[in-house]
Amino acid sequence: MHDLDNDIYHIWRPDLQGVVQKAIKQKSQVTIQTHWQLYGCNTADLSLHGRFIGITGQQTQFITEQYDVGLTKNLPASPECLYTIIVDMPQGDSTGNARMEYGGRATILDQELHRNNLPLGLLLHVWAPTRIRQLRRHERHKCPEHIFAMPGLMLIDEAPTSRRKLLTLLGLYYARKSRARPVLVDISAGGVCLKTSDPGCQRFMGADDSYLFFFFSEKDEQPRFPHVFVGRKVGIFRSANSRHAGLRIKFSRELVWEEPDDELRWLDVGAAGSSSLAAMIEPDETEEAGE
């Protein structure tokens, strides 16, 4: 696990002040939701879209930029409310920032009102996040077998550094794991969602679990070597009626096979995703035109 300091906050165990300070600096989108007393006897569910402008301890100042008004009564009644913050958070490695959503509960301590009793600004006591998820940067696509053949997944301590070591690992994997290969759910330039029955890959949300994901593609002119990625687990789900675990892996590095010597070269794809994978999974416009 990465140590917490003034610049790096662990995305899955966030420091509340750090998240809010990042949101203020980035002018990030913040949504406050509550059931609100309007003019007269009218009440409504309000979604207030705006941003934080200050924080002291757990008290934050929020200004409203846009309203959504609903006639239902599904939200907690004022002064209780829900908050959602979307912010780019550093991950503490070479993979760049993660686009994160943090949500939880807050209490309204004070308010500045506009006409019809709508809030212009709020002073909130914000509690620690209870909902955390990493947002997608790349569109997901299905995984046709002719493009993603013989997929594989293994838990690793560190990425292989030599061609010889990698080919040995892959050879052993395909010899031993023929019945435990993952089933691909969807894939994007930035990561993959898959199901696996391999107990070695089903560990729950460890902070820094690293995986080697690989597959062969019939789109390659000479598919002698697989496409290989290093990634980290950013989500997990289980089915009550299945032995499979679902994993979502975010890619951090992609192997470049063109190097002639034994030392492997890894390309950093954590921030922008894999351009070669994006080209592989995007629909072929010439094929679509001919259909």
C-alpha cells in the first residue's frame, strides 16, 4: 500500500480533507441531494450541482450553480443530505490520475437562500465517503473470440523483465490453466472486465494486486506472440450461484514486442490507454460501409 502524504492520497482509503481540497483546486463537479422545503407548503427532492469553495475540518462551503427539482420524496430530508464528488486523484505510481467518484452523507449547518427558498450556498458537515468508484475513461466493447483468442490472467508480484522469463511463464500458464482461463465480459483501451474461476486470481480488493493479462488476436498478420498487459484490480464482484469471480482490471503497461534483444520494453498506458488496443476494438468503418 502507498503511504499517505500531502500530495498522494490512496484512492480507495481517501483522506476526506485531501479529496475536498483536490475538488476545490480542480473546481470539480459536486452534487448535493436532499428533500427541501420550498415556498409555502411545497417540498421537493433537490439535486444541487456546484462546487466546494472552502473547507475547515469537516465543514465545507458549497455554492450552487444549477438545480434539478423532482416531485418525489426519495431523498433524506433537510438538514440531512447526500454528496457526490468527482475528482482526479493521483495513484502514486506511473499510471497517472484516476477519475474517482466519492459519495456519502452530510448535514446542512447553514444556508443562503434565493427566491422560492432555493439554496444559493450551503455550509455542510461532511462525513467520510461510504461509496467509492473509479470512473471509465474509455468506451467498453464486447470481446469477439476471433479478436481475443486464448485469453489468460495471472497474479504477479512484478512484471517480467526478460523475454525468456515471460515466455516461460506463458508456456506454463497455457499448459496448466487450460480449464481455468478467464471469460471476457468487455474490454476498452484502458482495461478489461472478466470472470475467472482460478482461486489464485480471486483475492479480494488488495490495494496493489497486479495482474498479467494476455491474449492472441487473429487480426495480427503473424500472431506468434500474444498481446500482454500489466494491470491492477479496480473492482470485483461475485455471483452467488457461480464459482466465478468478476474482476475489473485497469491497464498500466503494455508490452512492446518489437525489441530484438532479451530485455522487455513496457509502454506506459495508464493515463491514455492503449492506442493499439483501441484500434483493434473500434468498429472497422470500411466493413460497416460494405454491409
